Amino acid sequence: MKIMFRVFLALSLLLPIFANSAASPRIDFNEYKNRLGELAVECAPLGRQAFTGFCLTQKYDNQTNTSIAVALQLIGYEDFSDKCDHTDFSSRKDLLTQAMHIEDTKQFYEEMKSQKAAIKNYSDYFNVCKAREENDLSISNKLKWFEYMIDKSNNYIKDKDSGLYLYKKPQPQ
């Protein structure tokens, strides 16, 4: 049993060294957090709210959380699919278009897409390139999340207090 553990430990430590050359390094959390602080300082003179390094016109709260989260994931998806080797998923572009119409997602997406430093910081921490098969799985999971959010937006009513989609919309009979 000890030998198996040692072999597992050695492989888990050495595997990243032999990983696919398409892999991109992930910045560590402290570097990510420091960059967030630097980016947040840039928002104050603009009179904007800082959220994960982005300067936004509105604060992240119960009424904007869905729109901001979907916009952030759209930005992250686009950046990931541009920089990482993966199979063509263009047939699912419809999901991205539908997701853009969830609440005020388009507004926040437009605010975020030009903020290159914030996108790079977010992407360097959350969207790390790996082998093609792993990238395909990541993209597939991201697309499933968009499907989930589209379903929530289309079929549930958002609670005014919590900002969550808690109540199923009545179905026409």
C-alpha cells in the first residue's frame, strides 16, 4: 500500500512536467488576488464598481448577479476557445447568442469585453489550456452551464429578494 501511494505521489508530481506543450500555466491565487487589487484601484476614478477585476457601471448584487455571471462566463468562454486547442464547437454558437439575452447580460458583456487586463487576469487563473481532450471537456461543460442558465431564465421566475430563480413559471395549458 505504501508503494502504491508513493507511485501515485510521484506520478502526480511529475505528470505536470510531461504535460502537453499546449498547456498554459495557471497563475497562483496570491498573484491573481494582487492583480484584482491593482485592477480595482483603476475603477474608482472612473466612478465604477470593481468585480473580479472588471470595472462595471452597476454593483454585483441580487439584481445583477445573473447578468454579470453570464457575461463573465461568455468572456471567459471566448478567451478560452481562442487561446486553447480544441475541437470545433461552432455548431453550438446558438447557446452563446441565447445566453447573451439573459437579463442584462449584453450590457455587462459590452462593458467587460474591452477590459483586456481584467480578461487576462481572469483567464490566467480560471481558463488554463490543457491537452485537446481536456479542453474539449472544459468547453462542453461550459456549454452545458449556458444551457442550464438559459433554461433557468426561460422557465423560472427570479425572486426579488435573493436574486435567485426559485419559482417555476406557470406553463400555458
